[in-house]
Amino acid sequence: MGVNPQDSSTITEFSCQFRVEIRARSLAAILVAFSKLLPQILTDFIQKVLNQR
């Protein structure tokens, strides 16, 4: 029989480095900058997991 996806696991080491310009030192400005990074972080993470063998 095939392998049940719930029975197998993968460990992925993921690190990222981004350069971000934040003009105001407020929580709102930090959250806006971070939210702009999220799509790229998610894309990089998904590619890393899918390309693992």
C-alpha cells in the first residue's frame, strides 16, 4: 500500500534575510513593512519545502 501523508514527516530548515526600510519607528509602520514581506516569505518557504527530497 501507499504511504499515508499523515504518517510521514519532513524537517525543513528555513532562514531568510530581507532588507527593509522603515521610516517611522511605530508598531503600525513595523507591521505594514512586515505584512509586505509575508508573500515573499511564504513563497520562499513553499519552494524550499517542495524542492526538498
